[in-house]
Amino acid sequence: MIFQRYPAALAVHLALLSLPAAALAQTAPAAPADKPLAKEAPAKQDKITTVEVKGAASSYDARRDDTASKTVLSAEEIRKYGDDNIYDVLKRAPGVTVSGKTLRMRGLGAGYTQILVNGDRPPPGFNMDTLTPDQIERIEIIRAASAEYSMQAIAGTINIVLKKVTSKAQHDLRVSAFRSQESRNFGGGGTWADKKDQLSYFLNFYLYGGDNAFTSRTFEQFALPSGEVTQARRAAYDGSGSYRGAVLYPRLSWKFENGDELNASVGIQSNRNTWGGVSHTDNLVGSFASPDYVENLQSSPGGMTGMQGEVGWIAKLAGGKLDLKVSAERNRNYNDSLNDMYTVGRAQRLLRDWDTVDRGHRTSLRGKYTRSLFDGHALTAGLDASVQESEQTRDRHEQLNQAAPTYFVETFAPKLTRLAGFAQDEWSIDKQLSVYLGARWEGVRTDSEANSPETGMLKTSSRSHVLSPVAQTLYKFPGDSGRQLRLALTRTYKAPTIDQLTARRWEAAVNTRFDADSSGNPDLRPELANGIDITYEHFLKDGAMFSASVSRRAITDYIRTRLDLDANGRWVYRPINDGDALVRSLQLEAKTPGKLLGEAFKDLDLRASFSRNWSHVAAVPGPGNTLDGQTPMSATLGVDYRKGDLAVGSSLAWQKGGWVRISEAQSQLQQTRRDLDAYVLYKFNPRYQLRVSANNILGMDNPSDRLYQDAAGTSRETGFQPGSVRVGANLEMKF
């Protein structure tokens, strides 16, 4: 199938068949991982002194050639700005926006955008903050779902592929330091990889640490319908902390004479952090709910240790390829949260010391079988199964005034069992037309036990399953025009989280509309979405391209979080299924090397993207009744300059904000952001290079504004967190 789609690959393959085995092992480029393998012919023993082959692998472009739409960020693009976290990398990616530490496609996060690591959901306790660009081989941005991955991707999928085995020696070391008014961060890591005969190994490590400060100011008031303010207060919070951590990823691979391959990898990560802060509230008008704790001294040291292991077997079987992986993960998270709270004049005191330990583990099996069948068909079938369990224990020590301390052990033990099977066929009908058909069935069972002083002992169980068909097609216009058209029809879903499905309740120390209790709902059903994507792409010479994409998602059983008063007069958040929602989007992207614009711009590369998103929640009155606080509009603009040993670049990421209606009574303001970043890279020689970068050059702050309005009046809370420029330096060395 691959040779029919890429004639150049066929020519190179035929040339390779005539090479001696030794030359073939040294020079043959790796075929794309998701393409079926062709049968090998016996090599001749003719003597050839030097052979250099270039073709199939270098000409393959996943975005241009795969039937399923995919944008791939290479390792060079990922490391270009010297970022030390994945969020800064992806905020410059086309079609992706970042809100805090939430990644969004089509302006949607919170489970609508699926985040995968090596094609799988991250293990329990996995912290995206520990995922540094140095560990990443590529990032795949998949707009329309495919059966091979989970269909929990209503907005799309971001698949982060970590570095694995290298075909040549790689010995490098990188050290970095970053600083802003609020933080000081440092890191150092390296890669040691090589290949000897049939064995190849890869070792990546990273050490990091830093100190952060956090400051916020909030103002809250309640006004009667007449406009009279009956409650008003302002609060100030100042906190600081430090963190340290290490990440280690070794991997081994052994290739057998018959072409089979055995892979084994281990991941170890550990971090420790401390945090302390003081909040103080001044009541300006009236009084608030009793007890009204206006002063809070807090500290929360914690940490995490996690280990994961995977064994994979790739074998030729019955004319196809079997890829089987077994993995297991374990982690331990702990946190010691101490709060010393006082009412006005220190009339009442609450000492709350909660020690929490969360032990999680997961075992999973993934297998797929790929084979070329009939003329131009590549068939794949697979199975995914996993069992994830968590054991959370919280020792709650509390003391009110001078009363005897109380002690309670709160437990929470959820178990998540997943089973999925899929089948797909990618059919190259001719050079212009290819079709992808697939279906995936996924079933999920969630069981949990919780024991707390608020609700006592509770056991809940829920089951759900979804059958998701998907169809995609790619049509390339005749000739060498570079124009092509894509169409995708999908059925995706968003499953409720474990916290949403359990009946466990968390109570806030000071219960207000803006700091409410929270509880789950075991009767939640998954959200289902029927989608269509249409994309036009035009690939020009020298890497220039333009694309335009429109999409629509019709969602049923929409899950929203409702704020209510319970029988005891406390505000509580509860998730419910509440009707339908509709999502639409438009995305434009363009890239061009400067030389196409004229000789004066030959050292420049230009890129730009624009996204416009719309959504409508039927159960919430407008205006502003968008889904998940959807980012309505975003754009990126970037330029890179390269000449000799010097490279300079800059990128502007813009997000439009505005008021969002969450319910009949709740609204919140989303911030409009303009993030300007820049870098300078100088190569001293082939072994040493220095990269200097700056983030948030415009010094954007982080304001917030929330409203709750009903017949009784209007509650409003405004907040402010300062931001500043963050500068950094990376020294990269090769040995």
C-alpha cells in the first residue's frame, strides 16, 4: 500500500533489495511506524564500497500523506524557543490554546481535548510539569479522531511522543536557568544513546528545581437589586515555595535476525515541594457567613514518586506485523496541608491539619495487528485493556478553639476498568484518493468506596460503553498542484471523571458562592458527539503551505456543573447531564519561507494561524452560553531568521476573552491574552550552542471577574495576579 501512495518509495525499496546486508543495515531509512512492512528479499553478496540512499523516509510527510489529518511538531520545533515546559511549547502550535495549565483544541479543554503520552493516557499521578521538551521526540496534533486511539477526543487529540531508541550515537548535555519577578528555575539533563550490533539503548535524564512566589488580590461584594451594597470585603494572599525533582527514562531495544524486535523501557520520576502562605481578609461592609475566617496561615509540603515499566514485542506474523505492549505503573503522592484560621479579632480559631497519601497503580495491555490485504488496503485491528486503582488515605486532625482535637481517617478507593477493541482499514484507491474507515468500542466501569465524616461510608458503581465509527478521506488534485481536500465523519465522546462519578463530598472551610462544597453524581452518562471536519490544504514549493478547516460537533447529554443550596444551607457544586450543545470552528494556517517573497527575505521563515470558535449550550440562556468557557478566537504569528551560526525568532500568541455564561445565575470573564516570546540561538561550533529566550515579554497580568446574580441580588468577585517577563538561557553541548 505504501508503495502505491509514494512511487519514490518503491524506487528506493527496489534499489535497497540489491544491496549487501551490511550496507542495508547501515543505510536504510526507517519506515513510518504506522505503515505496513514489506517482505524482505534476500540480499546479494556483491561488494560495494560506499552507498548513500535517500528517499522514502525523507520524503514522507505525515501531514501531507496520511489519510487521517495530523500536524506534527518536530523535535527542532519543540526546542526552538528553549522552553522548560510543555505548555509554552504548545501555546505557539496552530489550533491549540493554553489557559493556565489546560491545553485546548477548538477552544475546549477539561476532557474535550484528549492528552496522550506515547499513544496512551498518562498513568495516575502523572504530572505534565515534569514533561520537558528535551524528553520529547515529536508532538502529534490530531484534529479528527482515529480508531487506534481512544475516541474520548471531541475537540481533538494531542499525542506527545517521547524519545526512544536512536539509530546513531547521541551524547549531549543541556543546562538551563530562567528568572522572572515571581520565579527562579533551573534544570539540567542529557541523553546518552548508542547502537551496537542488534542492541540499541537510550538514556534520558533531567534534574530540575526552583523557587516561586505567588501574590493575589481579590475583592468581593454583594449588592441588592436596588444597588445597595450590603456586603464587601477584600483579601490579600502572599505565598512562596520551592521544588526539586528528577526524571530518568532508560530504554533498551533488541532486533533479531528475523526482523522481530523486543523493547523494554522504564520511567522513574520524583519531586519534592514546599509551600507556605498567608491570606488576610478585611470586611468593609456587613458580615459574611459564620464562622467567617478572615486570616489563614497555611503550609503544604508534599511530593510524588512514580515508576512505570513497559515491555513491547514487535513480530512478523502471518504476513503482517504484531505489536504487543504490556505496561505497569505505580506512584505515591503525599501532601501535608496545615491551615491555622481565625475569625475577626481572633474570636474563633480553627486548626486543620490534613495529611494525605495517595497510592495509585495501573496495569495495561495494548496490542495491534497490521497487515496489507487485497490491493491497496492496510488493515489494523487491536485491543486495549487496563485496570487502574487508587488508595487515598487522609488523616484529618482538627481543633476548634480550646476544645479537644478531633481525629478522623478519611478513605477513598476508586477503581477504573477499561476495555476497548478497534478495527480500521486505510485504502489507497489510486494516487489521488485514499479512504480510512474504522470503528472502536470502548467500555468503562468505575467502582469506588469512600468514607468521610460528611457522608459516612459510601459505595458507588457505574458502567458505560460507546461504539464510535469514523470515516476519513483524502483527495489529491491531479498533477503536481499540491492541492488536496480532506473529509472526516466521527462519533466521539467525553467520559465523566472519577471525581464526577463518586458520591464523595468535599466541604470548604468558608462556604460561599465562589468557594462552594463539591460532590459527584454516580448516574452521569458520557457526552456523545457527532462530528464533521472539512479541510482544504495547498502545499507549495520549499515548504510553503496554506490550509483552511471547518468543523461541527453536535453533543448530547452535555455535562455541566450546577451550583445549588443544599438542605443545610450550604452551596455545593454537582455535575449533571443537561441537554445538548453545539460546537463549530474555523481554522486557518499558513507557512512560507521568506525567499518566496523576494531575495531580501531569503533568510526568513514566516508562519501564522487563526482560529474562530463558536458554541451554544441549550440549557443555559444566552448571551455567552458557550461550552466549557470556550476560547472564542485565537491567533499566532511567528517569524524566524537564520544566517550562518545565528538564529533569531519571535512568536505572538493571542487569545480573545469575554464574558461566559455558566448557568442562569453564574458568569465569568475570560481574559484576553497576548503572549509575546522570542529567542536568540548562537552556535559556537558543531558541539556547543547557546540559546537565550524571553517569555511574556509584554508582561501580561492575570485578572479575574466572576458574577452570581439572582432575584436576591448580585455577588461579584474580582481578582488580580501580577505577571512579568521571564528570561532564560540554555547551554547545549554534544560529545
